[in-house]
Amino acid sequence: MENIKERDFNLIKEKIENCQKCPLALTRNKTVCGEGNIDSPVIFIGEGPGAEEDASGRPFVGRAGQLLEKMILMYAKRKREDFFIGNIVKCRPPQNRVPSEEEVRSCTQFLEAQLLVIKPKIIVTLGATSARFFLGRDVQITKERGSFFDWYGNVKIFTTFHPSYLLRNQSKEKFSPFWYAALDMTLIGIMHQQLSENRPVDEVINEISIKLKGSTGE
Ligand code: SF4
């Protein structure tokens, strides 16, 4: 039997499936509401669905999604189902273009409703569009990845690369984007473990910040 949290999440899902609020409704095949563990203290939010996601109705199932899944397994030592994974917009922008400001504004009412239900402690933003929404300004991920920012309440934002960027930048050398993304994912695994054990978020973030500095020599 579904609990209250699942019921509320499914009610939002139904609204997303029927949504016609922005022009992306005209070109989508399936809405992509997001999926995974709605009790997870750490969640991933990307930009929007691509072709495979639009066809299947599931987030991050194309090449970028497979890379994300692999990195979660390899570096976070977790499974993708341990996290909730969603997007800023729930319908695919044609040709995978960046969603317009108006589309983001229309759609993020759903994301905000989802976040009220999920109540994550840390939101990991994948790429610049997601980070821009949460921080309210342009973000250069190459310069600002691996950083924590305050959001509403005591919710923290942790910025990292979108896996599609890593597909285009495959060098695994030290200090390459992939190397930093692997470090971020390792720390995301630690955050997930410690927050799941109910350790206070500020304590966990302090510890992670020290590890980040130690690993990058910054
Ligand atoms: S992108 Fe969001 S706001 Fe636009 S139609 Fe899809 S669900 Fe509705």
C-alpha cells in the first residue's frame, strides 16, 4: 500500500503527465517525472529529458544516464535506485536545446512541489542549467563544481558536472573534468551514507569540505 509520501508524489506525477503549460507539451512523447528513492537525503537534478528519456518516460537512461549510473556504482559505491533522479523540465526540449527561461519557470513549479514531498538534505545539481535554477545566477561548472551553497531551509546545493559533458570530455587525467566528477561522486556516496545514518547535515558538509580541499590541494 502506498504511504502518504508516495501518494503525494504520484499526485504530482499525474499532474505532470497531463500538463500543457508550456510549448514543450506539443513536441514531447512522454513526460519524465523523475524516479528513484523519494526517501533519499541526497538527490540528483539534471536539465531535461533527451531522446531516450522522451521515448521511455524515464530519466537518465541514454548514454549520459548510463555513465551517471556507472559512476554512482564505481565511485559513490551505491546504486542509482538509492537516489531520486529528476530534471528541471519534465518534457524534452527539441534537439536537446537548453530549456528557455519561460519553460523553466513553468515547469519548476512541479520540481518545487516534488522537493516539498521528498525533503532532500542535499540536492546535487548536474550541469549548468540545474545549478542556475537553484542559485538564481549563471554558473560555470568548471569553476564552481564541488561547492556547497545554501538553498531554502537547511537544504544545501552541491554542484557537479552533467554526465553528457563528461561524455564529450573523456580524459581521465588528474584535474580533468572526469577526475573532478569522480571525486565529487565519491563524496556524494559518503554524504548519502552519513545522512542516511541521520548525521547532522552541517557536520557532514564540514567533513566533506575538508576532504575536498585535501583531495584537490586547494
Ligand atoms: S515541460 Fe513542464 S511545464 Fe512544460 S509541458 Fe512539460 S511538464 Fe508542463
